[in-house]
Amino acid sequence: MTCASLNFRDSLMVRGAYNPKQKLPLVPCSDGVGVVEEVGAGVSRVAVGDRVSPIFAQKWLGGEPTHAKLRSTLGGPLDGTLAERLVLSEEGVVHVPAHLTDEQAATLPCAALTAWSALTGYTPVKAGDVVLVQGTGGVSIFALQLAKLLGCQVIATSSSDEKLERVRALGADHTINYATQREWGKVAKDLTGGVGVDHIVEVGGAGTLAQSLRAIRIGGQISLIGVLAGNQQDLNINPIFMQAVRVQGILVGHRESFEAMNRAIALHRLVPVVDRAYAFGEARAAFEALAKSQLFGKLCIRIGA
């Protein structure tokens, strides 16, 4: 392994909040990149010297998710990527785009693939669609970059004007400071001429879903990904069925989708945004920084040369 990257799930896992029944000890983290050092008999998908990333759910190669497939996730219940060496099935890794650094490639397995699955999965976006992304964490920044790659307009929200300036530099067409514009759902809808947003990448959860329902158009989709703003809230669900809104849960994605995303990233030479990379001995500091949620993009931990 040369590098790992952190997700909000990793922070929950090490605090015992993600799965209180998780057996310990556990090697954390699900995302990373490394170089194949050795292969077993009959291996044909990879060769010694290849640079690869593990897939999040080692048995989810394609198709619909199942309990069995989702019990094979790295960083819980299986040992994860914050390790000097991993032993994996050849089926559980993918080649990464050659133009990316190790830090950039390490961010792909969960954050990038989650955003890709939201945008291209159950109800794919179309060129010209309006996509709304929330905040400036890893999934949201990837959703912005990938939505632009797919030909969409993007509305981005943040509580920081400085960060909004940075997302405009990444291609956001409109920005909203939700700290100063509490009714940001209405603001977003107004930006579409009153029609509403086609697709929302919802990382806030219960705490932001009401505003997302104000912003979405009739027949639009909300891809529910995270719970950064909480997982319980009094919510009026009438707009969901009265406006035929699709609320779709997104849980990363399978290997086939990962490989499709990597082809798009390589073709367009998309560059993931890394907020900071820590040394292996600074892993605790990296997790503490993640818990503060003041990021722009992804945090990484360098493991080996």
C-alpha cells in the first residue's frame, strides 16, 4: 500500500458509532491505492507492478447489492486499507488512472464512486441537467467535478464564502451560502427559473432533506448519501409523492461501475481534490481533522513509497 484516504464512515467506525457490534481489533479505512507485489497461481486480472485500488465491497462485482455482497466491505467488517500490505482477491481490485498521484488515486473507491453512482446509476443525469451538491467534502466535490464532466449545470452550497469561491473555480455555475440564506432550497429553485433542480446529491441527511425537497423539481431525484446533518428529523413527506420525487439511497457502488468511472476520469483527466496528506505516523491527527469536518476535498494518509 502506498496511500489510504479517509471517509466519514471511517470516523464513525473508529468511534464505535457505525457498528457497535463490530469485532475488534480492526484495521480501519476502506480506500487506498498500492502496487501489486506478488500474485498467486492463475491470477490474470493483475500483474506484479500494477497500480491498483481495492473495491469497497470485495464481493460486489456487479448487479444489485445483497447482504452477502455488502458483508464484504473493507474497514469493517473486513480489515481495511490503513496497512502496509493487503492480501486481496484479484477480483477485488481495479487499475487506477495513470495520470493520478497516489494521493489522488486513493480517494476513488468510496467518495468518487458514490458520486458517480448517484449521477449515473438508477436515474442517470443528462447533459444540461441542473445538479445541486451540498458542502465541500469528498463526495460533494467529486459530484461537482463529475457532473460538469457529464455536461450538467451545478449549484453548490457551503457556509463559507471562501469555499464557495473555490467551488466556482472548479466549475460550479451557481453558489449559495446556506449560513446566510437559510431557505436555500427556495434560492436554488429560483436559480432554475422556478422549475426546480433535476438532481440533488444529498449528504446532509434528515437535517437538510426538507430544503432539498423545496429545491427539487417535479419528477426529480434526490440521491441520499450521508447523514452529516443528522439521521432523525420531523419531515413532511407530502412533496415526495405529490411531486413524484424519487429519493434513492446510494451505497458506493460495484466494481463494474468503478471501472467505468475510471475510464471517464482517465479520458477527461479529472484530478481529485486532496485537502491534505498526512504521514503514516500522523494517522490519529488525520482522523481528528476528519472529525472537525472543515475540509475541502479529501484527507489522505501516506503509507509507503
